[in-house]
Amino acid sequence: MIPYGRQHIDDKDIEAVVETLQSDFLTQGPCVPAFEQAISDRVNSRHAIAVNSATSALHLACLALGVGSGDRVWTSPITFVASANCARMCGAEVDFVDIDLETGNMSVSELASRLESANARGELPKVIIPVHLCGQPCDMREIHELAQQYGVRLIEDAAHALGATYQGEPVGNGRYSDITVFSFHPVKMITTGEGGMACTNHSELAQRMAELRSHGIVREPERMAFQADGPWYYEQQALGFNYRMTDLQAALGLSQLKRLDDFVERRRELAENYRTALADLAIQPLVQRENRESSCHLYVIRLPWVASLEEKRRCVHLLHSEGVGVQVHYIPLYRQPYYRECESKMSLRWMGAEAYYREAISLPLYPWLNNTEQEHVVDVLHRLASHL
Ligand SMILES: *Cc1c(COP(=O)(O)O)cnc(C)c1O
């Protein structure tokens, strides 16, 4: 089976990790700050805080922005569970803003009308978390304008979008948000095994996240609440976590980051192949909006003839039986048993997300997918579409 995505580890990656294994530090050594600096340079953010997953980064981002019980956080329903769970981990309520069916990203018009009515009820969210689905940046300028208007903070879930650009600038530069989060899980753009990064231009937010990733402990003398008892002294000033990235992970990340441009280039090439090879079929790729370049983390197509999940299941079975490992990104979060419990009325408020879930599948896409494999995927899709 050709998988929908997979990592690539080369000899240089292995050397980098082995070198760290033989060094003095397995964690909290020189590689973590070097990796943070490299990501900062790459995405043009003032600060980057490395952690053990994007889930941890999202949690720290919410905490740094002061999300707590009684607060509301909004995100997209078409995302991985972590985009919403981070708010629940802080005790906040979650709600979902419907997507634009053409791109799979949060709909700006839906967001505008939801904000207007929430404002009238006095129930504005504290934070909104737009998700750059498949690596295509959301309409951040418009979302930022709305956020400014209503006094809402923004976290970009850019787990898919390392290497993407918006208005000619790298996603992660913080022009339109407070914090941007990246993932280094093996299926994402580059990997550290597990890992994540929170990028921001605000030094207070960076400091708060750095503290909370390591138990809430402070070591700088000028920030101590009390006088130091001696050279061994440190202070725990808040309830934090152990969300640290290891030096082994950072060494791998540094090595992988050197190939990011190659990865993105090959992914874009493969995406373009799909687009042209499937153009004459009744298959709709997600629409790419102008003024931005996707990292092409996923290649999602919609099968508009699919009228039910039953029919979708048949299509997916058929593709799997032909060795094409398609996946679905994602099951709408409000359908998850956990979120059904939080959500009292399952209405038609998310019609875009419902249609997307029925129609969308992710095709195999990763830099090492070869042309023969891709042609096989295209061939199977041609047969599938011609049996309509
Ligand atoms: C993968 C992913 C995450 C979580 O990343 P981890 O590093 O696995 O914690 C969050 N949001 C989105 C959209 C993702 O795809």
C-alpha cells in the first residue's frame, strides 16, 4: 500500500543524532537553542520555543495568552483534535467556526457573523485558532482584522504549514497573530520524531511559554521572588509541565530543516502533477487562494458525487484494495464523542464541514513518492471516476 504520507531519514540525519548521543548532553544541550534559532531565522519570528509536540505548544500558547476556565476558544472543526483540546486543557469552552468548503479553511464570512452575534450576547471568545489545512494559509489578514475589531487573540495552528508563505512572507512571522505553532511529528513537513515549536514576536509570551515548558521554574537571578539561598537555588513560580524537547530531537530537526526547501519543492511538483492529471475528472482538488503558497503537506480532493459516508466508505475500500493508501483529514471534531458531550445541539451550523467530511480524501503525497507510484494513484482514480 502506498501510504498517504511518510518521513524520510537520510544518513546525515542519523549522523547528527549519533553525534548528539555521543556528546555530553542528551537534553538541554546546545542543539535545542540552535534549532530554535534556525526555525526563528527560517520563519522570521523574534522567538521560538521548542517543545515535545505541537500539542504541548498549543497548550502553552493558550496558557501564555491567559486562557482559563470561563473563557471561550474557537477553532475549525476540520482539524486534528489537538487544535481544540489545548483549550479544554486550560478549562475553557470550545466552539467551532464552519469552513469554506472550497479550501477546507475557516470561513471568514462565517467567522464575521459568529463574532457579531457572540458580541451581542457578550460571549466573545478569548482566542481563535485558525488552522492552515494541508499547508494552505488561512485568510489571516481578514481574520486578524476581525480579531482586532473584537479584541480577540490569535494562535495559528501551522502544524501543516512549515515552508508555506502568505503575501510573500513565511508563515510563522507573526504579522497577523500572537503565536504560531508548528509540528515535527513524522508525517509533517520535517520531523524530530515527536516535537513542536511555538513562534512569537512578543517577549513576555515567549518567556511565559519557556517557563511553563519546564515546570514553571525560573533560574535567572533578576527574576527571583526571594534572595538566592546559594548557587544551587532556583524557583518554581507557576505550575508548569515537562514539555521540553531533547537534544536528540533538536539535532534531528536541525538536520531535517536543511532539506525543507527540497521537501517543499518536490511536494509542490507532485501536487501540480495531481492537479493536471485529474483535471478532466469530476474530482475537485481543494482550491488554492491567491497571494499564498501552500507547503503542500496534504493533497486533499473532494469527490462531489459521494452523497453519504456509506458511499465514501466504498470509494476508500476500492482505493485501498488497489494499493492506494488514502486517508481522511479530518473527522469533524464536533462528531467526536468527547465533543458531542460538550456540544448540546448538533445543528446544521457546520454545513461546510459536513459536506467536506462526506467528500474529502487525502491522496498519497510525500517527497519520496516516485512518479510511477503517483501514476498508479492517478490511474486508479481515473478508473474510479469512470465507473460513475
Ligand atoms: C499534527 C497536528 C497537531 C498536533 O501535532 P503533534 O506534534 O502531533 O502534537 C496539531 N494540529 C494539527 C492541525 C495537526 O495536524
